[in-house]
Amino acid sequence: MEELGKILKKVAITNTSEDNKSNESLIPKKNNPCPECNGVGWQTKNVPVGHQDFGEILICSCQSTKIDTEKTKKLYRYSNLESLKRFKFETLKDDYWKSDTTVNLEYLKSLTEIKKYTDSLKGWLILTGPHGSGKTHLASAIGHSIIDKGHLVLFVHVPDLVDHLKSTFHPTSDTSYSELFEQVKNTPYLILDDLGLQISSPWAQEKLRQILNYRYNLELPTVITIGDNLSKFDPYILSRIKDTNNGKIIDLSKTISKTTTSIGDIPIAMQKTMTFGNFILERQNLTSDQYSSLSAALKSSQSFAQNPDGWLTLYGETGVGKTHLAIAIAVEQIKNNSNVFFAFVPELMDHLRFTYNPQSDVQYDTLFDEVKNASLLILDDLGKERSSTWAIEKLYQIIVHRHNSRLPTVITSMLDFKDELDPITSRVQDGYISQVVPIKAPDYRNKKKSSSRRYSKR
């Protein structure tokens, strides 16, 4: 081994101004360094020696942006909203509420009240209305706005919350009951999605009472979506919900026409805006790999639309165009008078749960059979956001039936399915019936369409 003294001598010999200049080429340079700090990441004030600020190191604004980005990522990981990133105020479409003047006026009135709450974030906000009225979209939009302000928010689907609380009692659970329960109780901003009559066990009712009562007494900001009739609720919970001194109830049932509540249908607005003809392939600053990925996904989708056979699964990050291509396939099949059933998976699970309710106008078996046997089924956003045992079992039954019958199915997901070993994803991976297509591209919704194709070669 070389002696330390010899090593230090070598360092001293090479540490000359001339060699420093030659060694500058060894330091990786950024293509577009920050003009303020030249890529260093920090600055010092230009003041004379002896000034109180002389030598003070300041973080450059370019680093502040990176810090804010990391903070936002952490907030999203905490929030459970990563799978709902497309549900923001900016993505609300008036066409979902049709063109009826009365309907639109009620919608705008409700939206104004919701945005007022988002600005103040005080008290409780209760969103009621039938399934398909936009409650989850609006609640999610509130959550994204809270994150944009730099605050912690937790979005929880109530049936899943109850399942998770029960699972914490299992010896193999990674999370203790008290940890999860305290997190939900004390989170600065809480969104409870789909609080309903399906929470019927005395144990579940008691847990919800404790959470709601705790947040009610401390006046902690809470958003709740409810699809059931309020008069059917537990009187204790109802007394907290209906206290006008603590919050506001907004009924969304008046903001939609009856035809928009039909699950399985694709809104006219989506059919018009999500076609193969207006799929944005030529996007700014694409790498060659990203452009190839988009082209392959488009060709696979067009081929499937011409001859729906087997399954097509499109996976990738949010905003890459998965849903757009899935809808475009549906549009082509609708032109051929095919029976297309489109379902946003979390919403489908909500509808299936709701059909257990005796007050439901639709029987569970009727809806379940319609989904299982549709000529073309589109499952949008198949993922982990609905992880309750009940939801997994229903999805499994749908997937197995369509897999065994080789019924045409399109799936979009943020999962790549490579590392998944459960029975659902094993069928998605089946190469005999399913084609799995990755889409590796940036979020196109925040980019303007390039006048010409731009991508860099690697």
C-alpha cells in the first residue's frame, strides 16, 4: 500500500494553477447553468469587506425551486392523491354538466362555493349527490389545491379506511392500529371520500364516530363526500355533518342532468376531444425513445380499434395519453355500433358498492353482469388506489371472466405489472391474450404542441 506522505506529495504537485485550468474540463458542466449562480447553487452578497453580510452564503433561487419540487413530491406521497392527479379544478369540463341553463347555473354556483372553501380552508365541507355527480373529482381538486399551498392533506376512501384499520390488527401488519388511527384523526387537512351507509358494522360506526367527533371538537378542516341520503345516517354522525356553524353542505344532485349519472357511458365531450385524429404525437423536447414509445402506443391502439381481439393494456405515468387512446378506441367502436362499457375503476367500485344499498335503482347483479359481458370493456386507471379486499375480489371476478372468455378489454394503468404477482396482473401479463404497451413520455397537458417534431437523439 502506498504511504500517505507520498500520496500527499502527489496532490501538492498537481495542485497548481496551470493544472487547475486543465482539470476544469474534467468537471461536468451543465448545458444551461443558472445565470445567477452559474450552476454552483449558491451565491454571496456583493458587499465590501467588513460589511455585516460579507461572506454570507445564500441559496440560489434555482435551488429553491428544486427544494419546492421535493417538498411537493413528499406531500403527494403522504396524501394518497398521486393516482388522482388528473382530477383538478383545471380539468373540470362544463360539458359534463350538459348545456342545460339551469344545470349550468347550479354547477357554477356550487363551484364558486367550493373554491371559496379552498381559499379559506376553514371548517367542514360536505359534498352530496348521486354517483357520477363529480364529488370525488371536486374533493380531489381541493386536495391538490391544498398541496399547492404547501400543506399536508390526506385523501381517504372511507370503505378502504375501515378495511385498513381492521387489517392493522393482523400480526403481520406493518402499521399499528394506533398509528393509522392517529394519522387520520390528526392530519391537518382530511378528505373522506364516499362516507356512506355501507359502513354498517357497529365497530366501523364507532371508529368513524371517534374520528369525526375529534375533528369536529377541534374544528379541523375536513372535506366529506356522501352519495347516500343523509336522512339514513347515524344520528350522531349526522349531527356533526349538518352543523352549519362548523361547515357547509353542497348538494351536487342539481348540477348534473340524469343522463350523466349512467356509468359505462363516455361523456360526449371526451368523445369529441379524445380521438386518434387529435392525439398529440409531436410534442416538444421528446427524446427519440419517447417518440418511439408514443408512436408504438398509437399504432397498437389503432390496430386494436380496427380489430378488437384479446386485451390491450396501456401503462405509463399520468398525462402521457393512456386514457386518450383508450377513448379513441371506444369512439371507433361506437361508430360500428358496438356495445362499449367505459369505467374509471375507482368509480366502478363505488357504483358496485352502492348497488348493495336497498335504495339503489340498479341491482348489483345487473350492473356486474353488464361489466363482465360488455362487447368492449375499458377499465381506466386500474391500480392500487382501491386496495380493499372487497374491491380486489370484484375486480378479480371481472378480470377472470373476461380472460377466460377472451372478451376484448382495454386497460389503462400507472402500474407496469412487471413486479406484480397477484392473480389480476398475471392475467394482464398473459402473452397469449394480452398486449402490454408502455408509454414513456412527459405529461403533454402542460406542453404546447410543437410546430414540428422535436426530439433529441441519444
